[in-house]
Amino acid sequence: MIKEKDLAKLKKELEEQEKDLLEKIKKLETPADYGHESEGNEDLSEEADETEEDEANMGIAEVFKKELEDVREELNRIKKGAYKK
């Protein structure tokens, strides 16, 4: 059993973590604007590097999504009173 004060602190920390993860996911899922759209003479190597970076960011976002899911499950347990007896 967790004390009410400790439970409130845990809930606050989880809510802050949830907010932080949402911001990180949003940032990572937004493709970067490399500032050279439709220039016609774009270096293919540079574009490939940028595509690779975007794909890596999406992979990182997936890890954050799993962490977010875990945080939300824990918040749901707190809401349902799983730690109160």
C-alpha cells in the first residue's frame, strides 16, 4: 500500500512524463524541413541521408509510444485505486 501523499507525487510525475513523451513523439513524427524542396539539382546522397534520419526518428518515436502506453497504464491503475487498500 502506498501513502496518499506518495501516490499523489507519483501521479504528478507520471503526468509530467506523459506530457514530455507526447511532445517528443510529435517532434519526431514531424518530418524535418531541410529547406531545399523542388530545387531540381538536389544531391541524392543528401536526400538519402535525410530520409534515413526521418526513418530513424520514426523508430525512436515508436519506442516513446510504448513508454507512453506504459505511463498511461500506470495512471489508469492509480485512477482505479489499485494502490489503495
